[in-house]
Amino acid sequence: MGFVTWSFTILLFLILAVNGRPNKARIDPWTLFWKPHTCESAWTHSFDGMDCGISSPATVEHYKAAMLLSGVGDALGYKAGSWEFNFSGPEILKELKQLGGLKKIKANLPNWPLSDDTILHLATAEGLATGKEGEALLHEVAALYKKGMCDMSGRAPGGTTVNSVSHLKPGQEGGYRVPYSSRSGGCGAAMRAMCIGLRYPKPNSWKLWWQLPWRRAG
């Protein structure tokens, strides 16, 4: 999933923001996918003293929208591979206009499948949803990535992804680690990590997940 796919995803999030957010009661955002934790009903995020200007309640609808819209944006930008690998912005916009614009598109199968990135993003989310922590969580995610690679028919995972997942050995000591390559490029790890922010939403959460070795497995 490349620049075009992320452009569509960002566009969908902007549309949601313009149309307004769900007016629901405040809830603990950790309860959507994972075991309950105590969390502030409203967040005012500040990292190292820097006010990020985020002060709003998180609802189940926000969590669902984040996962859903990331997948929809992926399907739109991917367009079964034809837009992901089309490097001409004007040509893509021309095709989009011929389709009647974004609002006329119904992202249904078989014309709008998810790319490899959403398949593996869901694998990340499934692992987090188990409530496991530490190395147990890393082995779980590794196993789900191996399983996810069995659902790549018609998709185009990059060479780094294919090679990295092939090195995963869930259940074995250190089996969630993969060799680091200074020659690899791409942004696949980032595109499959959004749900980590949903699982660890607090300002100090980075201290928890930054210690985990999965950040080296991109």
C-alpha cells in the first residue's frame, strides 16, 4: 500500500471530521478490543511537555471508524493493484472522475479488495485483542502474520514483508525477531501499526510498547 492508498485513507478521515463526530457518552477506550483498564474520560495529550492540542472523549464509534476507514481507504487506493502501482496522479484522478467521484464508489468485492497491508494490520489488531502482554503478545502477532500470509492471493506484499515473515518462528525462543536489513525500503510496518495506538492510547503508553522488540520487525 503506497502513497495513493494513504491519500484516500486521510481523505476519508477528513470527511468524517467535517461531518462531525458521534455524540456518545464517554467511555474507557481500552474496552473496545481489549481488557478494561482505567483511562481518563477525556484526553489532553502532552508528550514531554508539548501540548498536542487533542482534548476529546474517545468512543467505541471512534475506534470502529479508525479500523473501518483505514481498511476502506486501503481498498480505494489499492484498487486491486491498478492504482497502487500507477504513478501518475492525473491519470488516477481522471479514472476517479470517470467513476463518478469518490461518493459514487461502492467499495465491494471483487473490484475493491483489501491489500496485503490491511490483512496484516488486522493480524496486528487480532494479536492485541487477545490481551496478552510482553513476549507472549509478540509470539501471538508473529503467528497471526504467518497465517495472514496465506491470504495473499491476488495481493502484492513487498519483498521485505515476504522475507521478514518467512523468518518468524512463533513459539520458539526469540521467534518473533527478524534480521535487520539496512537495504530494505518501504513503509509497511507503519501501515500495519495504527491499531497499536488504539491499544496504547495514553501519553505515556509509548514507554510500554517502545520496549517491545516488534518495532524492529518492520
